[in-house]
Amino acid sequence: MSAKTLFIFPGQGSQYPGIGGDICEHYSQAAEIYNRASEVAGFDIKTLSFSDPDNQINLTRYTQPVLLTHSVACLAVFNSLTDNKITPDYVAGHSLGEYSALVASGALSFEAALAAVIRRGELMSELGTGEMTAFSASLEEIQPLAEKYYCGIAGCNLPDQTVVGGSTDDLNRLEHQIQADFPRKRFARLKTEGAFHTYYMVTAAQQFRQKLDETSFNTANCRILSNYTGSWHDSDAESIRTKLFYQLFNPVLWHENLLCAHDTGIDRIIEFGGGIGTGETPAEKRPNLEGIIKKTFRRAEIKPEYHSVINCDTLKNTADALI
């Protein structure tokens, strides 16, 4: 019996200068993806990703196409190395990563997804205000205080890790109260251009709706998890469009996504794209979502295998382990 496999894809925060340079140098499949991306984008995604000469990679309008392209390039090389023998039963992505998941499922072509995220990133950058803070607190603990200071819940990554968005002043006040009332609770201000996945993104979502309406969807070849509902996308295109619309100004229910996938009896999880850590080269990066995955399933009776495909080393190691 074949293993039940979940492909996952990270979102913003997993970009870095040099991303994708190694796989493009060694694999023609990756270079082809980057060439196609530049044609759609109208700018050189290779130069932006590999050397970032104008310090643009952390700007949302550029971060989003850079990460989508890297995730899809990693997936393309992996499929080539494994002769397309490892296919997902389920796919999921964190925030922006949901678009990479839709590509992996066949519901979106790479070109259609890239055009959509380019517009999404532009609107989030142009219309986004506010900031975001990650708290080591549960939703139940943080939500009443967040609302007291006009902040919105932006993401639920773990039972004890909740992301909040709001204006700079409101977040300052919220952090001050958390520090006073719960001195053991940690928090960290995130490097974003706005309070993503909160009511601060409503105007961006309203304008993004036109792009979603113009985007063609295909029949998916596997089940897709929705950040907005925490459960499965319906199969029809209009339902997927509406969930992506609501995703922009509602919390990312990532922990619920993982539990939903686990309930199906998944045997393994493979993460594609991105990278985090202090090292400067792709080889020194580690997977963005690995820590959340391990914390989510550390008490599970049967833990799914975890693999990553984020650079040349992990590509080879994962392909060798699975074929």
C-alpha cells in the first residue's frame, strides 16, 4: 500500500538573497521555471532572487513571486529526480504558500498562479498598513487583549503560537500589557509591510477579487487545504476563488490545516521551497515549517515522516530516501 503524502509550501518570511541559485545552476528544470517566471512577471526573477542588487527581495510585491517560483522550481526538480513517482494525496500552503499548493495540485497553472500572486503582492504592498507580532500564547489568551487594542488575529500556527496584526501604536500597547500581565510569554515583531490576514487587508482583497475572477482554475488531482476554513477546499473553481479572497483578511488556520491532514492518516510530509536561518547560502538554510510540523505531531501516536526539498542537498537526500 502506497504512503499517504502531504506536500506543504511556506509563505513570506522564508525568502533570502541567493534563493534558488543553487538549484538553477545544477538543474535545467529549475532554470526553465525561472525563465517562465520572468516572462510572466516582466522582470528578471533570477537576478532578483540570486543577487538582489536593489534590495527588493523583502518587499511584498517581489517576495511573493520569488517564493512561489522557488517552491515550484524545487517541486519540478524533485518530480524529475523521482520520475514523478511521488505524488501528493493532499497539499497545503501557509498563506502565500497556498498558491504553490494549488499549482502542485494542478488546480492552477504556474503562470496563472504567478500572475495572481504578483497582483496580490502589489496590492498588499500598496494598500497594506500596520505590522504583525507573533506571541507565544493561545488564541483564547491573546484574542480578548488583541481586540481591546483594535488588533486582529492573523494566524494560528500552534496552540501556543498566535500571530496578531494591528497599527504600530496598537501593537505597542498590546505588547506592553502582555509583558506586564504575562511576563513569561514571549513575542516578536515580524518584518512585514502590513497587518496581513486582518481587517487591514480588506481594501486589498476587494481589489484582488477582480484578479481572482480573471484567473482560470483546473480540476485538481488531489485534495487541497484552505487556510481560511482550516479544512478542505471544495472542488469547484468559484468556491476556491472565494476562499482565497477571504484568506487575505482572515487568520491563517495553519494548525487546523495540519490536524485536518493528520486525521486522514498521512504517512509523510514533504516541504518545498524557501529557507530560514542565519547562514547566507542556500546550503546553510533550514526549512521554514519544520519546527511547527515537529511540535504539532510530537505527541501523536503515529508521527508522519518529514522531508524537505529546499536546496540541492535536501533535494538529493529526499529523492534518494523515497525512491
